[in-house]
Amino acid sequence: MVYFDNAATSYPKPEVVYDSIMTAMREYGANPGRSGHKMALKAGRGIFETRELICKLFNINNPMNVIFTFNATEALNIGIKGVLREGDHVITTSMEHNSVLRPIKYLERFGVESTIVKADSKGRINPKDIEKSIKNNTKLIVCTHISNLTGTIMPIEEIGSISKENGIIFMVDASQSAGVYDIDVEKMNIDLLAFPGHKGLLGPQGTGALCIKDGLELQSYMQGGTGSSSHSLDHPEILPDKFESGTTNGPGIIGLGAGIKYILDKGMHNIREHEESLAMHFIEEAKKIDGVTLYGPLDVKQQAAVVALNIKDADSSEVSYILDQEYDIAVRPGLHCAPLAHETINTLEQGAVRFSFGLFNTHEEVDYCIKALKDIAREV
């Protein structure tokens, strides 16, 4: 199979990721932080090593401020609901995933106000529009780093500066950028960074994290066993325990650490350049096909290796089905859990076929896919 669905989850993973997960399960698959025996201690050390690797990747000062979650959605929910209260105002954008928009809409039931800044037809956000939306009660700005629909790269450093100047908490959804694009939480003034482990970081599904800036107080939505302060019926306030109730996905987190090590060894810039070359190859060739409409900036300096298109007025799900069944090419059609983004680029009714390229894709696969698209465009 030709796998062009890396924006949903990266595949395949490096062999070292599979090996580290299975080794953890077979050799020391105990409960970290719950027991004092050597297996539990080894699992705990493996998890802490992954915290340290995340700190190295994103320039985070304190490993204890890295909160492990089961995906980016959980991380975003912890951050958004941990910050906002009745009477607060939040600013976000029309290019967000539902994992940002739905928690905000939920909080509106409890007196939280929101402003959704609209992007242009290529999915680009103007930081000045965010600045103009600030109110006296604005508590939080939430923005994706890279659109999961158009691949548009957002100006998060500029938005971070605006947030800092106005004393507003800034949260970034790095679901499509972590592991491929440079993120420095200090330089970019990011207070909350949410990301999955199973996409660009090359880890397994069931992993993710929220990184919380020192001194930022969030309310926890879940309480339970942490292995710490067990004498008390009150939930501990220390990090990461405050947000890590219950047994963590130890083998998965250790596998995530192996994925990050792989990225650091290979060089993130090398990975990014490879993905950019694939995206540019695909865009340039797809532009030549009669009946194909491409969305987004169509420039790899403004766009990640995520490309959305449609063929004439064909239903996006039908095109995806043909690619899968007749050409063994995996892509994602539909609305991509981002209805406002589709509304922004005028594809809400038709949806779009999304191609997302990863580290292990090749230019030969791109050529094969272009041939398939030419065939389909002639027939629909």
C-alpha cells in the first residue's frame, strides 16, 4: 500500500519504536510509580527519559511540566478547560480542529465567550485580526500551528508576541507540526503546548502530551490514584501528578521516546526537507491535471506536507474509495474534523481528499499517485 495519510497517524514507525514497545512490555511491563521493585522503577525511568527528550525538542525547562495524555485531544481539553472560567473570553481561528472548537463551544454553556478569527481562502491567519479581537476579559488564545486540512503554517511566533504583550495565555495545537517543525516554547511565548505522539513524533497511538509553562495554574478535571500523597483524600497539586491520574501508557510512552530519539538522530531539518520535497513534487504535478482543484498556499514555505484537493465535482469519499480499492493508495476524504476550515476554503459540501506525506514516503510513490489521479480525472 502507498500510505499518504500521515496527518491522521504516521505509518510505518521506525523499527526501534516497535522494538522498544515490545521490550518494555515483555521485560519490564510493570506499573510505573506504583511499586518499588526494579521492574516498576525501570518503567518509571523510561517514562522520565521521554519527558526529558520532549524538553530537549521544545526547549522546556522542567520535565515535570510535561503531562502525558492519550492524544492531543485530551491535552487540548486539559488546557482549555483548565484555564477558562465563567466570564472569560477566548480567541481561536476558523482553521482549528474540532478538538479545539468543541471544548470551547462546550464551555460557552457555562458563560465563556469566544471569538473565531476567520482565515483567508488559503487558510492563512492575519495576526492583526487576532490582536483586534482582544477584549478586557480575554484569557486565552488558542491556535493550531499547522492546519490539518490545507497544511497552512500559522504565524505562531507573532501571535505569541501579541499574547505576551497583552498578558494573555497562549496555547498551541502542534498536532501537525511536532517532530517536523521547530518549536521553541520560550522564543515563541507558548504557555501551553499540546501534541500527539503518534504523528510526526513517530510514536504509537495512545500517546500525547501537554506542556505547561512554569507558574501557570490549571484546574484539573480528573482526580484519582497517582502513587503520590496516598495518605490524603485530596488530589495532589504537584506536576505531573495533578494531571496524570491512573496508570499511564508506559510502553507507549517509552516507544514515543524512541521515536523522538530517532528524530533527533536523523535531524528534524532533514525530515522536514524530505517532506517538503514530496509535497512540492505532488503539488506541481497535480496542478497540471485537468479538473483538479488544489487548496491552501501551495508553497512549501507556507505549507506543510499536507495537500487537499478535489476532482471536478466528484464526492471526496468516492475519490478516496477509488484510490484505495483500485490503486491501493490510502488518503483521507471528508471534513477532517474541521468543518469551519472547510467552510473557510468553500469545501463544506464536497469535502476534500487529503494527501499527507511522511518520512518514509518516496518520490516514486508520488509519481504513482499522480498517475492514479490522472486516470480518475478522465473518468469522473
